[in-house]
Amino acid sequence: MKTLFETDNHKNVIFNDLSTGTMIQSNQHLIVNSGEGMLLDPGGHKIYSQLLPQVASIIPINSLRYLFFSHQDPDILAAANGWLMTTDANAFLSTLWMRFIPHFGVDELVVSRIKAIPDEGMTISLGGEPLMVIPAHFLHSAGNFQVYDPTSKILYSGDLGASLGNLYDTVDDFDTHIEYMEEFHKRYMPSTKALKMWVSIAKTMDIEIIAPQHGAILPDKEMVNRFIDWIDTITCGVDLMDDFFLIPGNDQ
């Protein structure tokens, strides 16, 4: 657990050490403003049992007002039912995935507290301050969103910016860090066009920190800008299709 930003009324916390065994490393993020909390991408069942008491050590659990699910993957929302049953929080998820999430065992008593995010995004008020839910479709999910916190100027980028295999939690050498991001982005991000659309939005924003759902954070404007510039240069997904598939019958 580490604090990324803190004032008298506002706090941003990352939990980056709860993944165990063979599960993919994932970060969970908590934003607290004026005593109200939003938990982002809270993860699966094994994470839930560890994360619940840690969140409760920061704010009363009945002050957790929102859950945010950036997309539909199990490392995002497999424990959704636990959070909804033990708190009064409302959850937010892309409208595309609203009929899929019940397959994770969400009880009928609480499923109505999962609210659909429209494709164009929305603004959520947390303790009287806005959080911007920004479309990031196809990065990597068809219905995918990021959260921008204007108070801390942190962009919670989900899988965009993810790194795997690095043993540090904050990037201080971007050139070295690329090797931990490159293969993930080339395979998991399906469209170069989608990346460039994101770049055009990101360049208009005042971002101090990019905090992804996997791996190390980009801790300052220099690293943020290096990342945006790098994303603008890479080719990914279907645009690399020939690298991933052979023509049937061709054993070369």
C-alpha cells in the first residue's frame, strides 16, 4: 500500500502487493475525497479477502461509495458480489458488459446497484469533487473506460500502460521500462487506430501521474509525456496479424 497523493481532504492510494501465486500482478486503487471513497478495479476473490481490511483501515467501509470496473476481465471484477454484499457502494461498468457480470455470481439483491456507463463516458461526484470517466474503448476491451482525477491529476489508465515482470513499482528509466510494456501492448491492444485516438485525448489533459492496473506507475510529467509519445509510435493487434498467424497449410 502506497499513497500517491494526499491533502487534508483528498487521498489517492495504490495497493500493489496483493497478487499471489500464478495470478497476474494487479494494482487496486482507492480515491478518497471528503470522507467518501471510490475503489477502482478491485479484483478477484483472493484479492478481496486482503483488500477489504486494508480499505477499512483508510476509511470506514460504509463510506465506500463507488466501485469502478474499467472493463469485464476477472482480475477487474470477479469479486464484485463480495464488495456489493458487504458495502452500500454503487458500481459502474460499461453498458456493453451489464448482462455479462451476473455470470460472476452477482446476487439479484445487489445487481441493481451496478450502473451502466454510456459509451461517451460520464462525470461522477465523489465528496463534492468530480471524477471524469473517459472512454478508452478497445484499450483493450470493446467497452473500456479510464478515470481521471482532476484534484490529484492522476489518470487511472487500466490496462493501457501495463507492465509485466518488472520488480519496481515506479518508473525512473523509461527506455529500460519499454521492454516490460512492449509485448503486452502489441498483443493485448487490438488496434493502432485506438491507441492514436487515445493519444489525441491524452495530449489535451493535465496529467501528473499515470497509474495502470498492472505494474509500475509513471510518476511525473516527464514519464507521462514519454509514455504518450511512445504509444503514438507503436503498432499493435490486428495490424500485426501476420506476425501472429500462419496461413493454413503453410508450415514455414
